[in-house]
Amino acid sequence: MGTFLLSLDEIARVKKAHRIEHTTELAERTNVSRKTWTTALKTRRATPDILAALANLGARPDKVLILDDAPIQAVSA
């Protein structure tokens, strides 16, 4: 079973369309903190705030998430 991850390609497309180069600009344009954006881009985990911000920037709903079907590996202690 896989998980859904943010599509970095779709985020890049949206950033290019709005001439956004840095996470600080994403934060200013979306009222979502820079830290939240940095975490989302690093982990590729979607949160309601990130998804709403991307929707407001015109992200395509059918492209914003992708299925990561790589097997989940157990972490041993």
C-alpha cells in the first residue's frame, strides 16, 4: 500500500506561473508560514493548509498529489 505525496513538479509549475522563487515568497502570497512550506517541501506530506494554499494558487487537483507506491520499510530499534 502506498501513500500520497505532494508533487514537486506541480508545485514547481505553480511557482513558475506566479514567478515565485523562494519559500518566503510562498509564505507571503499564501499566508502559510515559511516553516510550514519548508517542512511540506522537504517531507512532501500534504496538510490541509498547504493543499488550500496550492488550490488558491491554481494547482491542478489531479496533479497536486502523486501516489508513492514504494514499499514501506520497518524501522528496527
